Amino acid sequence: MDQSAQAHKAVIVHVDWKYVPDQDVRPPAESPSGLALGYCSSNSVEPPIYVSDIFGTNISVQGGDTSQIGNDYYQYLKQKYAYKSTSNYPVGCPIFRSRSSAEASKQKLETQWKQTHQQVIETGWKWVIPPGTPVQRPLSH
């Protein structure tokens, strides 16, 4: 470990990041197609907390199943960060009608975590809708 990092008791996290085309394209502020925007985070009980970027989905703004997105994010965390969790729900991926709502939610959580001195790591991960994936219809109540 770098001597200056040791002197400050810092932890250096090496990331095996690769560029993915279009990962830096921001989703629209409002979803013109009626599809939700979202982000994912790891379980806040087991720090550090890993948080994704905000991304577009194939889920209706009226609600739907985010389990595939959560599974993809969990696999990413295990591969890139050797993330381990004992929780039945190791990640969460809330969805929103607008980018502003998603940003406000994410900022609120990050502020709460930082106030309790939890380490928050921005992963830069965005879910990419697999080709041929149909749009999810709202869940029936």
C-alpha cells in the first residue's frame, strides 16, 4: 500500500472498470415513453455501500418488477468489488417517474449514510436493457 495512504489510514480500492458504449448517455429528465428511471444500492447494513448511477428501465412508471435489475447489479458488485452479503435482499433498486425524483431520493440516502459515517462508493454502473426485452406492464394489484 502507498505510504501516504497508510499514514492517513486510507483504503485504496482498485476497480477493473471498462468503458461501455453509451454508458455516459443520461436518461431524459422525464420519461417520454412512460418508462421508469432508477438506481441501485447495496444493503446499507453491510458497509461500504455501493451506489449505481441513475439509469433508464423497461418498467412502466406505474410500477413493476426490478428483480432482474437487482440481480444484474448484485452480480456486478460480486465480480468487481468481491461484494458479499448475508441479507436475503443484498441490493435494492427503486424506480421513479422522473430524473429529479430519482436524484432527490439518491441524494437523501447518500446524505443519511454519510452522516452516520458510512463509506459510500459510487460505482458508475448503469443497467442496460437487454436487446429484445419487452416493456413490463404495471403490476396488477
